Amino acid sequence: MSSNDSAPSLTPNQTQALILLMAEAREMTNNEMRDLAGFALTGEDNRKLETLGLVATDRSHRPFTHELTERGWRVVRGLSSSAAPKRAGSGLRSLLVMLANVHRSLDRLQMSQADFFKQTPAPGSVTAGPIATETVAAEPLTSDPVASDPVRFEPVTSEPVVEAPSAAGPAPAPRDPADAIRAAYHDVALVPGEWVGLADLRERLGDLDRTAVDAALRGMLGQPGVRIIPVANSKALQARDRAAALRIGDEDNHALSIGPA
């Protein structure tokens, strides 16, 4: 880090704003910042971060949006190794300790902060429709009193009429929800571990009860390689994604990944 990118003197609110913008890795409005973290980037805090070249604020529309600049990314990287701002509370100090450990791990993995914090893509659109099933109407039941007799006699002839045996076999066994979920996932995902939207999966599981599918998804969470996450950028969600969400605890989740065990 060059001397020009050394961490400047910042207030706790300014420091938290930089960390939040880094963690979200996208443009954020003040409303979104309030919803996620309980504060906004306004007034003197906003002006100072802009003057330092750490944040770019777009005022061409309302609400205004804020985003880290390239220098902002470099400076926020150094926050964890700098002294905590004056009047920093225990929450911010704990956050800086966590960042120091995150950045240490990123150095070991040779991964940039931008790659680590980049947004997960919203669940994609369906590339293929659900498998069509053919519905065969059942023949009406007869009230003929000799219907159970394999040999039937027409009233106008004495020649016996032998009914052909039914071609229909036994009803297929119901699909196991967990097996069906894995099959649907591998049908959609291009490679193991790819994130697949739950909306895409549910369209391929239309014959299964949703309660059973939800229970199977929750049960799969403890299995190796299985992850289910929410989409951080809720604005990217479509109505179908919200309708297909899986509630876990107090959070809606929208995407499934099944990687190697």
C-alpha cells in the first residue's frame, strides 16, 4: 500500500460506512444502509469520504447511491491494521478484529477483497421448461352386474366375449423428495457446486408437496457439500424467486449449491 493509500483519520461512522460498502460490494442507497446497518452516509461524513476519494456518490437521482472507489477498496483493506477511530465502541472494534482475520485468510488464499465480497448472482431464469407429463383419462366404471366376470355374454349372441387384460401396470412409487431435489439440481447446474435458484428447482418438482420439499431441503443442510443461502441484493429478486424462497430461522433463502462431498 502506498503512502497515499494509508488509512486516514476517520470517525466511527465513516469507518463503518466503508466496511459496509466493502461487505456489500455494490452501490447502496442510504435507505439500504439504514435497513442493513442502522445508519446512513450523509452530511459531513459523506463529504469527507468523497473529498478523500474513498467513496463515489451519485446524486443524479434519488435516493442517492454510494460506492467504494478503487482507492476506497485499498484504504478499507488497511483499516484492520490501523488504530481504531477515537470513540470507537466495542462493536466497531470487534468488527475490525474480524476484518483483520478475514484479510489474513485472503492473503493466504491469494484472493482479493473484491472477489471475496462480490455479490452472488441472482437465481437465473429457467433455461428449459418443466418436464411435461401426459394425463390419461380413466375409463368410467361400469354398473354391469357381471363386470367382474372375465367372460361376458352379449344378449344377441351366444358367443363369449373375452375381455383383454388391462395394459396398465401398478402405479409408480412416489418420488423421494431429497432424491428428486438432487436430480433437479444436477439437471439445471452446469457444474457441481454452482448456485441454482430455488425457483428453477421448484418448477421441476411440481408433482411433490411443497411442505415435503421444504422439509427435505432443511434436512439436506447437514449433508456434505450442500449449502442454501439468501440473495444479499434483494432488489435483484423476481416475484418467482420470492415465492420460491425457503424460510430458515428468520431469513428467506433463495439459492442451492450441491458440491462435492
